[in-house]
Amino acid sequence: MFAVAGVTGNTGSVVARELLARGRAVRVIVRKPEQGEPWSARGADIAVASLEDSGALAAALRGVEAAYLLLPPKYREPDVLRAQAATADSMAHAVGTSGVGRIVFLSSQGAERESGTGPVRALHYAEAQLTATGVPITMLRAAYFIENWAPVLPVAREQGVLPTFFPADFRFPTQATADIGRIAADALLRPHTGVQLIEIEGPQPASPRDVAQAISVVLGRPVAPVEAPLEAVVPTFTGFGFSTDAASLFREMYEGIAAGRLVPLGPPAERAVGTTSVGDALAPLLA
């Protein structure tokens, strides 16, 4: 039996589908019973548990060979890192008491750093707490999600411009969430001991100009990147409903990526390369 959290999101849903397609017994972890109904129809077991409820989560992980876990965003909280630390503590307690065999945890490139990485700092803390349980764990240190461009796709579609807080020609690692899910499923099926690091990237790095070009191809009309100053990050993100603290963390993350603080480390970490292009990842979101 394999347990999968986050099945209402992009990566967990892929993990669960992949495992079911390979004939594996799957238990999906959902917050509400109705969220499990589509998965029950696919043959999955359902466990209702919040990641913040260590007792319920431990029960969901009991008898499980391996589990996929992640740290849900809490971008409306006034103190994001504190709120996510509480979730990480709950997950670590559940992992340590449940008897689960192995964990695959979705983290990020840059999670080895204590500071200068914005919201990725929460993953640094979570990695440490989960590692301290002594349960074998695989850290999936993913690059920047291609789907992070989703909020500005309506502007690209309607106005022919792609707003970006990165320099237009700055290339950096990125990958699709579908590739993360497939790589996570592979990792769940591969027994190991101790701590394992897997760094995930897409087929090639991409700049905002590359992303704009991929969108142009999908839409069949020109789209050009337009650089926005970092001073605009906080008002932009608070306008999306993020707390001021969360918005400030995202400014720090943009600065950190541009400064090279969120990059692959290389050996001894394993490298996993996805196959989904920028255009293929964004096409469904542009439809």
C-alpha cells in the first residue's frame, strides 16, 4: 500500500494516477470525504486526515510501505514560515509514530539553505524535521514550476505581453508538475535506506522570453516578455490575496533565484530530467 497526499493538487494527483495505473494499492489522504470520492471510484482507499492533525495522519500512514508528502502553501497567513513549521512538525510526528516504511517528500532546489530563498525556507525546516525521524526519506528538490506562470497567462492571452519579475533573458531550471508526479511515483516504488536527494529539472532551462515564445506558439500570435521591478512584487502579490509576509517572501525568492541561490547541487544528489516542454505544460492552462 502506498499513501499519497495532495491528490487535489497538481503533483499528488499525478502520483496517485501513476501508481494506480501500475496496479499498486493506493490510499489517498484528503481533508474531506467528498474529495476522496473520485479516487474511490478508481479503486483507491480513502483516508480523511489533515496534515496538521498528527494523530489522524499517523493513522492514515499506518501499514503503508511508502508515502508521498508535501507542505501545502499557507500564503494568507500573517506569519507564513511559522504556520508551515507547525504543519512540518505535525507531519514529522506522524511519520515517526506511524511505522510507515519510507517517505518521498516534495521539496525545492535551494532547500539546503537556511535563508535567502523566500518560501523555500519552510522546506528547509521540513526536511530537517522529517530527516530527524530516522525514517528513510527521499527529498525531491524540484526546480521552479512551469505552472507558476499561470496567474499571468490571462494577460499574455489578452494583451500579448508576459509580465515577469525575472530579467527577460535570464534562463533558470524549471519543470512541469506532471513530471514531478511521475518522478515521485518512481521514487515511491524504489526501496532505499537513509536520506536520498533527487534534483528535478525539465528538458532545458527557460527564460521569460522562452516562455513567451512557447505561449506565442500555442496562441498563434506574438507574446513578448515585459520586465517588472522587484518593488512591484509585494503590492502585486497582496493584490492576489497573499499576506504581506508571504508577498515579501516571494520577493526574496525572486532575488534568490536571480542570485543563484536556488540551483541544483549535483552529486551526491541524483538528477532526474522531465520530458514536458514549457509549451506542453502551459497549453491546457491557455485553452
